[in-house]
Amino acid sequence: MRPYTKLQWVGFKFAGIFLMAVSLIMVYYSMFFIEEYRLYSLITLDNTIIYDGRIITAIGGIPTYIYVFFFSFRTILQKGVERLKKGTLIGNIWGLFSLACFVFFMVISWIIPLGLMALDYTLCDEEGDVPGLYYASKPEICKTIVSKP
């Protein structure tokens, strides 16, 4: 076993605690600060749809942040500063699941605008106060959209 200094040990443990904190913050942000009205308008397919692909990607990233949290927790409980020798079965399964979820939701976030265009929705990319994340069933509706402050 390679000898290590106390500074390396403290840095290793601090990095694990930092990763745990970041993953908790990201899960909390993804669960409680996503604007549900944007997802609701996408599901109901009203005349005006507010769509932002980052919301879908953030939802898909939640399992990855949970994986990072438990991986960091495992490194904190490990003795020394050596890398983990072997993974656990649940860790391998959850790692593959979280990667698959993230990739799936990333692809879905790119496909949804194509589906909206196939359903005859037009992107309201007017310059001004309205950002380009509004889709409308008729181009005339784009002129009536007022963004929320």
C-alpha cells in the first residue's frame, strides 16, 4: 500500500464531500425549481407551448446525480486515498441505468422540437422580449405572446 500524507487524505475526503453536496443541490434544483407549467403546456398541446430542452435533460440527469452521491459516499467511507478496487453489483446496474436515462432524455429533448414542427407548430423566434422557446399552432398567435417577468 502506498503511503499518503494527511493533506492528501483531507483533500480526498473533502472532494468526496464536495461531490456529495453538489449532487444533492442538483437533485434538489431539478426536483423543486423546474417550472411545471412548461411541462404541462407540452403535455396538453394547447395553442401555445413553452418548451425548453434543458428541463427534459435536467430530469434525465437526476439518476446520474444520485449515482455520483453514493459513489462519493463510498469513497469517503474507504480507508486511505487509493482508488476503489471493484464496484458493487447495484452500483454497476445503477450506473448503466443512469447513463441510459441521461442519454434517452437528451435524445428526447432534441426530438421534441421536430415532433412539434411535424404537428404544425411554429417556433416563435421573434426578436424582442419573447425568447425562442415558444411554439404556437398559428403564426399569428406569436404576436400575442407576452413573456412572464
